[in-house]
Amino acid sequence: MAAEIIDGKAVALAVREAVAADVATLERPPGLATLLVGDDPASAIYVANKRKQCEAAGMRDLHQHLPGDIAQDELAAIVEALNADPDVTGILLQLPLPDHLDAAPLIASIHPDKDVDGLTEVSAGRLVLGKPGLRPCTPSGVIELLDAYGVQIEGAEAVVVGRSDLVGKPQAQLLLARNATVTMCHSRTRDLPSVCRRADILVAAAGVPRLIGPDSVKPGATVIDVGMHRTDEGLCGDVDFDAVSEVAGRITPVPGGVGPMTIAMLLRNTVTAAQLAAVTA
Ligand SMILES: Nc1nc(=O)c2c([nH]1)NC[C@@H]1CN(c3ccc(C(=O)N[C@@H](CCC(=O)O)C(=O)O)cc3)C=[N+]21
């Protein structure tokens, strides 16, 4: 029997509607500062979508498009100014940056309560320690999808393939916080398919096109595909969708799965950042 398709577009729309309703209750609409450096075409499209959805949710769009040859210290000064500006609720530095820039110290300099990407050291520490804070958008979008489809996380065997700071590591922590039994796999994992076959919830975030085939999936499992690759035949993920659909119980498509959730959770985080700011004010 073919798997149920998890509709990320529909869940993302519902999240954005809930965010808009929350924004309407706030005294002042949150402001989201998106920083786009240079002219990478994919980044330009993502940032345009973020800005459009930010405004649609009733928030203030505080975008800055910066020249591709901006110096590291100039960009650092812009982040510092946004940190200090009470009109700025959230700061998003779109990645990747041009090669001459070092992203790590710039991300580290974002005020933790404005870190709507959830990528700073403080945000990572708050997640690990179970303290309130801003969680990375893509892995929290995955949790939202699981909840939207009634997938039981508590007690489930969850396998995360990929250990990036952006997705794999925070994904494992978020699943652990919900009382899943979490296994992390990576490029050195011995016999990846046999570990993946343990999973009730399999999150593929390795960045390898169609890495996960039907031999890696337990019948009935929920398969979440975080990968996104542009190939000659169009977009594909880390999961061989057609073949895995015949085995899985539920599966996310690419596009239309996790991708739309990433932006929706950015907006959700911006409201959370407004609430964090209100607590510390
Ligand atoms: N600071 C920072 N934060 C990010 O969150 C961040 C980033 N930098 N750099 C790039 C990646 C990538 N990313 C995506 C967002 C939305 C879709 C998305 O909406 N995808 C749609 C459309 C896909 C398409 O047609 O291109 C889908 O999967 O259905 C995908 C990918 C956010 N990123």
C-alpha cells in the first residue's frame, strides 16, 4: 500500500495563519531583519519568500540587501546595530555567504533573543539543556509535521541521518526532548540501511541525493526528507521517493514537504523572539 503523503505546504499555511493570529494580539508587530549578501539566485528567492510571508503574517519586513564584496567588519557592525535596535525582533543572516566572509563569528554575534534561525551557541545550549529559547527552523518544522499528522514521538525509535549543526544535531535533540529513542547516523556509520530499518521515524538530512532507498525503511515507518538537490530531472531529496513510498507509512515529498515548514517556523520564531524580548524587558 502506498504511503500517506505529508503535505508540508498545508501544514506551513496553518502555522502561518496561527502566527498571524498571534501577531494580531501583540501590542507592536515584530520586526524581522533579513540580511542578504550578494546575488546568489537561490538565496534571493528564499529571502524574497521570507519577506513576503513575514508581511502576510502582519510583521514588519526589515530587509537589507548588502553588496557581495562587503567587508567582514562592515557586516559585523550591521549585526551589532541590529542587536542594539529595539525595533528589530529577529535577525536572519541568509547563508551561504560569499567565500571571503566567515559566517561563524557573525552568527555567534547575533543576540540570542533575536536568533530566529536558532543557530547561535546560546540557542544550541538552551536546546540541549531544555531551556526556553529559539530552535532551528528546519528541525522544528519536522516536529511540527510529525505532530500535525499524529505521529507518536514519545517512545518511538527515531533515526536521524546526518549530523550537521543546522539540522541533524538539533533534530536529534528535539526528538530526544519529546522522549523518542534517538540514533544518529553519519558517513562513518557501519551498515546504514540496517540502522535505518529500526526507525519508526526516519529523518534524512545527509545531503546525499536518494541515499535512502526502500531497503532502509521499515514497513509503515514515517519518512521525513530534509534533502533538497537540483538535478537534471528536477528537485529531489535524500530519499528515493517513488520506491520508498511503497514501503513507508507516511512520507514527505520534495518539494512541498519540509521546505515550506522552514519558512513558517522562522515566522513562528519571530513571534517567540518578541515574547522573549518582552520577558527580559
Ligand atoms: N540563515 C539561513 N537560514 C535558513 O533557514 C536557510 C539559509 N540561511 N540558507 C538556505 C537554506 C535553505 N532554506 C530553505 C527554505 C525554504 C525552502 C522551501 O520553501 N522549499 C520549497 C520550494 C523548493 C523550490 O522549488 O525551490 C519546497 O521544498 O517545497 C527550501 C529551503 C532555508 N535556508
